[in-house]
Amino acid sequence: MQSGEDKLIARYFKPLARHPGALGLTDDAAFYTPPEGYDLVLTTDAVVSGVHFLPDDPADAIARKALRVNLSDLAAKGAAPTGCLMTIALPPAFSEGWLRDFCAGLQSDCEAFGCPVFGGDTVRTDGPLSVSIFTFGIVPHGAMVRRKGAKPRDRVVVTGTIGDGALGLRLLRDPAKAQAWSLNQAQAGHLVDRYRVPRPRMAMATSVRAFASAAMDVSDGLVGDLAKLCDVSGVSAVIEVDAIPLSGAARRALHAEPSLIETIATGGDDFEILCAIAPEHVRAFQDHARAAGIAATDIGEIVEGEGPPRVIGADGALLTFEHASFSHF
Amino acid sequence: MQSGEDKLIARYFKPLARHPGALGLTDDAAFYTPPEGYDLVLTTDAVVSGVHFLPDDPADAIARKALRVNLSDLAAKGAAPTGCLMTIALPPAFSEGWLRDFCAGLQSDCEAFGCPVFGGDTVRTDGPLSVSIFTFGIVPHGAMVRRKGAKPRDRVVVTGTIGDGALGLRLLRDPAKAQAWSLNQAQAGHLVDRYRVPRPRMAMATSVRAFASAAMDVSDGLVGDLAKLCDVSGVSAVIEVDAIPLSGAARRALHAEPSLIETIATGGDDFEILCAIAPEHVRAFQDHARAAGIAATDIGEIVEGEGPPRVIGADGALLTFEHASFSHF
């Protein structure tokens, strides 16, 4: 009596639904009892084959990326993840082996991040594979950190390193670049891995709540995302290009091809936390980050005024970029 | 500085985000403060062009269907809607006029159902248009009605009429059927409308909570969905085919082509509430339904045992169907 769809759900998705409210995915809906005194934080992101990941990326990495781009939003808002729901549109040619690997990657991340699957919908499509994940988390009532709130004199701080994901995508599209950029195998692998599997900075959520006046995650490009944060806060910013934190691999690529600074600063796929922090709190934020094994780098200053952030080069001259960030349209 | 994507969001999606927690869609995430003593009810559904709706269905109807299939799940669980998030994958050829109409349909329904948009993600795809909506609602703590819980001697009750949506799809695929089924224009229009724009039975949510021992919405076909409810409840059922509530249009089509009973009983796209109700509560449930202007029809009985529900024909013989319900795989 079970349909093919029911069998897929029972075999592959049910093991992801560890929360009792998920009812083993045997119901129309799930339930969740929110803890008293907390707000829910809600976010959703869709990833499409050929747009957000490459068709031959490993299935488990696709699942991890689909979840982690959501978790990165929660971390930047100061929230702890609680659960997720997923819709997946499978093309006719998908194999059960692919789905098994996809679900193995998802299960591993759901467990690692404490974010079980509460429900979903599996449909077919004649188009490319796509995955939409909706994630919900919690923060103490009123404590969600917004993009709005950056104040003049705040420092602009970013976690981790910038540009690895965008450079990884360039490498996947043109593997010959590894040699042109003088990268060894480990360095090339690092960049590709950062494109495929973001590192959402969940360990920084409480520090973001404690110290940031405004925060967001860097997904569409550092310069463009900073512009969004400034715009909604009614301020501008000045950042030093030399202060942007780079991995060893990115630094080497940039040395070989200096114009890559545009890819690094505007390419996106970073999934780091970008925040504005009052000068007196920067040190404490950085101490918390260090304790979590995460870099937190002061790259510039929030300033009065309007208009996009100014990016100052090593020579003191203003840098300009063709596109400040990635846009689908 | 605004990207094309930002402009689309500001122009078309922001007016849908009326809840203060949505922050006008200018942030990475939204927040929601759940009322004390309530559980959240969470559900998600995806609709894909050519699978769940036809490519030339009106844009506003596609939006309404995408939301209403979710709302129907909430109603069947006894929940009141609170809000939704949406991801939409737009093919290269989409027009802004199409998007304007889509958002107008969505806005009208978000307002009518008290279900504002809290967030979303707009991406492009080389494949068919698809829309994933995640909806959350609330019920008093512990009160979500499940599929599990049907007991022998409970009556099987269904709201509204069954088969209209599936017949409407048949008509859209083969308009000559209208004449073959002796339907006038209004009758044909009724069936097509029910396919395109489901009627989620939100007015029945409190009655479902008060009286149903188990409930679900009929989306994949009456017989198959009843089988799912019985399976998870550890019971079986017997229903009378003559008791299945039909619209005038469906009755006429069935009279012209008796084999349509299979489409009606197993075709899906009904989005009515199917529930098991103890015999002593059926009258009260029907009274509540009548007061809300909704039919609630007793179509059979939950019985002990296992296995799929038995469907008894007018002649007392057992009916069998090739597929009990729609499955994507």
C-alpha cells in the first residue's frame, strides 16, 4: 500500500526526524513547544543546481551547504538552531544512491548542529535539482541582532576568512587556475571545500548578541553585504582592503593575480559573520572568538553619512568594483 | 546600489511582509514571539509547474494554491495560521507582470487567512517555476490533532466535496471532456476553479480539535489518504462509495462516465479535512460545520484490523482501484 514517495520518506528522510514533534514524518505537520521567554528566529534559503552548487558536487556536500547557509543566518542573528523543514525537487534521473548520500550528509549536520528535520516535501521536477530549507532557532525575547543598528565609530568586524568560497568556485569552473595561482593541492582543496561546505559560526551567536550593534552573514559578497547593513542602519563605512582576513590559499592566489581582490571582496559564498561593534567591545568579542578557535578581524569603521562603503587600497586610494555583490537578477 | 534581486524584493515581496517581526524583509531572518501556552504547528509544501499546477494557470491562482495547500494541513491539525516563508525559483523567461500578479494573489490570501510572509528567498532556475512555502501556526499546548488516534467504531467524516480538483485537472488537460460529461460552463468552471484554488477549511480547525480522534487533509486522494490515517492508527475502515460527497458538477460527470469514480476517490487535489470522530460527537461536528457553511459528511466507519480501507459500491460489492493515491515516485 506504501507509495514510492512514502517509501523514499520512510527509508531516507525519517532517520533525520529525531525530534518527537516530527512524529517520524508520518503526519501532515509537526509540532514544537517553544521555551518560555524566547523568540523564534525564522529564515529560509533555496539552493539550485548550477546556481548555488555544481551538478557534480558530492551529494552529501550539497545537503550540508543547503542546511549551513541557513544556519549561518541564525548565527549572525545571535540565535541557536532548533530545527528545520526541507522541500526537495528531484529530477527524473536522480538515483537512490545519490539520495542516500545526500541524506547521510544532512543527518550528520543535523546532529552536529542540533537542528533536526521537522518535516518536508519531496517532489519531482523536469528541471535541475533544488533544495529549499527553512530553519528556525531561538533567542532570548527581544535579543535577535539585526542588520539595523550600526552606529558611527563602531568597528567593522568579520569572522574567519573572506574570499575562499568565491575562489573555490573559480577553481571548480577552471581547474587550470590552481597552477596559475601557484597553489599546492592542499590549498586548492581548501578553497573548493569552503565553496562546497560553508562553516556557519554558531559558536559566535552568544558573542554577537552580547557585543554587536548590528550583524549579518556574508553570503553575497563582503562589500555588497556591508552596504546593505550600512543602508538599513543609515550610516556608511570605510574598510581597509589590507585588513580583510585571507586564508593562506587566498593570499597566494591574490599574489599571483592581484585583480582577484574583486572576487574576494565581492564574490560571496563566505558565510562568515559581519558585524558592527562599539570600539570598547571589540577586544571582548575577539577574545570570545579566539576561545572558539575562530578569527575575528577588525577591518574598518562605521562612519556617518550615506552611500556605499569605501574600500581603501594599500596605497590609500579608493578601490571600485564592477559589482559589489552577487545578484540573481 | 540596490541589486535586481533587492529591487524585486522591495517592489513585490515587501508589501506581503506586514508582520513587524518580518522587518520589511530587510534582514537575514525574521523573529516571532510565540504566545505562552501554545505549540507551534509546522508544515511545508512545494509546488512545481507542470506537476502541481499547469504552466498557463493564472499567476495569482498559482500563488494561492501554493499557500492554501499548506493552510489545509494546518486546518486538519486544528491549528490557526500565524505566518509563512517562501522560496521561489523563477525561470529566465518570467516577466515582472507575472510576478506582480503572483504577489497580488499571495497578498490577498495572506491577508484573508491572517498568514503574513516572514521571509523568503528568490532564486533563478533553468527549470520550471517552483514555489516552496513553509507555514507555521499555533494550537493550545498538546492539542495538535494527529493522523494517529482513530479508534474502531469512530465514524469517517469528510468536509466539502471530493473529486472536484482531480476532475478539474482532467478538464484542463482535455477540454473536450466538458461536453462528454454534459457539463455547462458554470459546472466546468467550478471543477477547474477547485483544481486551481483549493478551499482550506480553516473554520473547522477548532471543531477538529474538539471532536476528532484523528485527522488529516485529503491531498493525494481520499482512499489513499484514509489508508495512511488507518495505517498509523493501527486500524482499518469501511466506506460507502455512495456516501462520498460530490458537487453537482462531479455528480453529472460521474453519471456520464461511471469509471470516473476512480479519479474522484483517488485523484487527490481535494484539500478537504478527513477525520475520525467518535459516533457521539459526529452530530456536534456537523452542526459546527453547518454553522460555518461547510458540509461534513459521514462516509463510513473505522474498524478493527489491518490493511487498506474497503470501499463498498452501491451494489454492496467491494471496489478496487489501480492506485489508491497520487505519488511522485
